[in-house]
Amino acid sequence: MSASGPPGGRISVDAVLALLDLAAKGLPDEHDAVADLLSAEQLDAESVAQVGQRVRELQGVVARLHRRDRELSALFSCARELAALHDVDKLVSGLVRRAHDLAGTDVTYLSEFDEQTRELRVRSTAGAIASAFQRLRVPPHTGLAGKVVESRAPQWTSHYAHLRDVPHADSIDTAVRAEGLVSILGVPLIAGEHVLGVLFAANRSEHAFSPEEVALLSAFADNVAVVLQTARLLSQARDAADETQRAYAELAQHVEAMERAGQVHEELTAAVLRGGGATDVARTLSDALERPVVIVDEHHAVLASSDGSAAGMIDSSPVRSALAESRRSGRCTPVEPSGDFRAAVAVLAGDMVLGGLLIGDGAVELGAVEQRTIERAAQITALLTLKQDAVRYAEDRVRGELLNDVLSPDVRRHSDLAARLRARRVRPEDLRTVVVAVVAPEHRRAALRALASTSGLAGEVEGVVTLVVPETDPREAAAAVRDRVRAGTGVEEVLAVAARPADALGELAARFAAVRDCSQVLAALGVESAAADADEYAPYTSMFAAEPASAHQFVDRMIGPVLRWDAERGTELLTTLRHFVDCNASPVRAARRMGVHTNTVLQRIDRITSLLGDSWREPEPFFRLSVAVRLEGLRRRFRLDS
């Protein structure tokens, strides 16, 4: 080969090296870069176009590798900075710089959310030059930032000045113009139920953010939120440790107690570092205090105990009062009057209640040092809970998306479904029976946690706690789910509905629709606690699924006068009517079944006629009345069973 371009459609070594340099950049080059480079080569236009296309493809691959390298480097750097944390402000600034490098935008900044004032205050920036922008405060419900907080989801615009679906404030628009920002992407920093702030990436030119860019910044924001929440807890623990050290100096005579507290702290820290859980905290604290220790969640369900006793609920009034006082004071509080427990401390993360530590009776006196030790154990428990919640949230989100795909009627979402299930260690053949559990929104988190160990898939679908389990008996599956949710939430009124098992994954969407509709109809009838098989109530579901609330109205319209007559006078017209319907409108058979005289049934039928009118026994009205009678019987049977 020669540098001047050899004949025969070949190119020189210099040209090959230059093309490789273009591909290695990982960034799209000028449109005609390849053509310009090959202009001296003896190649036709089609060959030049093919080479250009291949170079751009290689650039795309290299760019993705560079981007993934930056993301992993940023996440590892965050972990290292957290391990060496001494200053929260420095950590925040470092995180913003890391996000700036990761996003590759002109300006990156983090705004902290004040839950009392509902304001967003810029806490740290990277790439910003205007001083007014670095002191910016965003009022509630204002601008793109307010929309991110209220929606708790990423929001972006390619041209902020043209954004019309959010309220604008002159101070905000002035600061944005001073900084020269045009396109802005904001993602929320969420820890549990709380929005900690918003992470922004912005350019000084118009730019349409791609889904990949949004997902990348969102993933980093999730990590930032966990780090910030963890940093707060660690800062609180460090401040509290300083206070404890001062107390040690004043209580020098309690050397033995201090040594014991130090040993507990070391063991708890070691438990955190080796990935321990609530059981490690309970046993370590119990060994130090020589007292039994129980850890409960926010609904007073037992998470762990020092003696390894079975899970249950601790719902005594003294314990509730002590934990409520501890939440207000942040301190270890005596349980009065004392029963099984002598002291309690709430497990808190900021304003979020995560549970409580309960201390039983024992030989070691609960002095000031011991109480501080219990409080530190509560903080360690909070840290462990947040860590586990973060991991569980990530896993639940993936499994929840997978569950939604499994139950979606859109066959396009079923692509490679079996392989995706196996990747999450779920066998497709184990997904047989769909079960929904109807609980109040505030109890869904605890319900899902109680169902976490269930075989199959569990998550929230269309606002309902939903499972797909291997069990093949619908009623038994519904009863098992109902009992687990009751134990995990402390709520007795749980409605669980299951469908007959599916023979293939493609049938699960229809099964979910059936149990969802059945649960809505039963709930509209006032059934709040039951374990039901949806197939048993398919006729009623078919009639009222489109408008579940109409089921109750239908019953009242058809037999309301009879129900009110019985309620006011203590009669049994409804019972007579039910037997009359079951016996195909035969007074004689109804009387025989009820064990009364035929004249008694006839007299009651006459009373029913006076209440409902003469036409109720005609074929069409009688059919509707039969449905209403059976619906009312269904509702009353569930109330008796629960």
C-alpha cells in the first residue's frame, strides 16, 4: 500500500489509522469527516458511504462503553466518599460534580426540598457562573422543579422559556436567563415516602433529552438519595456519639457500663459491615443488657427477637404510648405500666417512622449509658432498614415491572417473558394462580413486605396488591394471602380474591382481569374481609364489573323495602324470599325447607307483594329480584365468615 492511495479499491495504511482514530473517539464526528479523509483514496461513493456508516456504528458502541464506564466510576466513587464521610456538604458537592461528569451537560445542580416551607433551595452547583442562580429558591408549585416534586417523576423540557404547563415566577425565570439555561432535565431524589430534593442537568442550548439520558440521571439520583439519607443518619449518629462521649466523661464511675456500651457499638458496626440484619441488632443488644429485645416495624409486627421467637403482633396500649412518646422525644422511654417490656425507643429516619425497639426485664439497670446504647442501636436499625429498603425497592421495582408485563393483555409486553422470569429466578411453570389483596393505600407497603417471601411474583398492579403463585386451589391461595397480609399489617379487614389456575402465561392477563373485577364488585357490596374464588361470583362480576358501585344500588332498588322492613321490625321476609327463590317460586317447597306452615309463607309473600308491587313475580322482574336476593345473601355470608 502507498500513502497516495493504491488502485483496486484499496486504501492506505494512513487512511485506515485515521478511520480507527475517528471510531475510537466515541463521539459522532462531522458529517463529511469520513468522506474528507477518503477524498485522496480511489474509492467510489458507495464504498465511502459504507465506511462512514461502519465508523459511526463503532463510534456509537464506543460512546456507550464510555458512558457506562463513567456511570460505574461515579457510583464507585460515591461509595468511597460515603465510607470516608466527614462533611455532608462536601459529600453533596462531590455528588453534584460526579453527576455533572456523568450527564455531560453544561450545568448540573442539586436543589434541596424543605418539607415545612415546600421550597426548593439550590444547595450545590457544577458549571454555574451566575451568583444569583447559586442562591436560588423555588417557591412551592412553581416551575419545572415544582412539577418534579409533585409528580415524584422525572420532568424535562428542551426549551424552558416555552414551557407553558407549569406556573412561572419572575425570580426563577430571571435566574435561568442569567445563567443562560435553555434545556433542563430534573429527576427527584426520593427516600421512602419523602422527596429529599431534585437533581438537575441543564444545557445552554436547545436539547431534546433522550430516554437513555433520563434513565441514566434517574439511576444516579436514586443512588444520591440513598447516600444523602444515609449521610444524615450517620451525621446524627456521629453527633449523638459525641454527646455520649461527654456523658462518659461526667460519669467516670460507670466504667464497666461504658465498656459494655463500646463493645455493643463495635458489634453493631461489625454487623452492619458484614451485611447483618435486625436479628443481629436484637441479639447483640440483648447480650449486652442481659434483657430480651424485640424489634417491631411501623405497624408493630415483630421483625426480630433476641430469642428467635415466632413473628406476631405487639399491640398493647402501654407499648403504643411509649413508642409515641419516643417518636416525639427521640429518646428511650419507659413502658408504663410495665408488662412484658420495660422500655421502648422508636426507630426513626428523619420524620419517617420505621419501627421500634422493645426492651424486656433483666438484671442490668437501664441507666443513662444503657439508654443511650439502646438509642444508638435504634439508629443502627434505622440505617440497616434504609439499606434493606433501598435494595428491596430496587428488586421490587424490577419484579413489579415484570409482574405488570406478565399480567398485561398487551402481547407485545410478553416478548422473551419466560427468559426474563428465569433471570429473576422465577420458574414460569410456578405462575399459576392470580390473587389480589385489597387493603388501604397506607398498608400496601407493609402488605408487600409480608408477601416478600411468597413463591412466584408479588407487586402492585393498578393500585392493588397482586400475586401470581404456584398454588392451584383458588380458595386456599386467597386464604393464605389474606392471613399473611393480616399478620404483616395488623389489619383484620383484608379482602383476597383468587382465580382458577392458568395453564399458560398467556392466560394470566384474563385471570387478573377476573379477580380485579370480582374484588371491585365485592368491595362495592361492602365485603371488606374475605377469601373468595372469583369463578364462584363470575355471573355477578359480568353484570356489574363495568360499574361496581351499581351492585349496591341494584340490591337497594330491587329489595330495599324488604330489607328495611326486616330491619325495623325484626321479621324474616328476606329469609322467606331467599327460600322462595331457591325453590323456584314454590310456596309449598319453601315452607317445607323452612319448617313452617305453607300459610305462613303465603302471608309473608303477600307482605312482600305489598312492599314490592304486584309485578315482582313476573318472569323478568323475578329474575332481577333473584339476582338481588343472592347478592344480599352473598354479602351477609361474607360478614358472618369474617
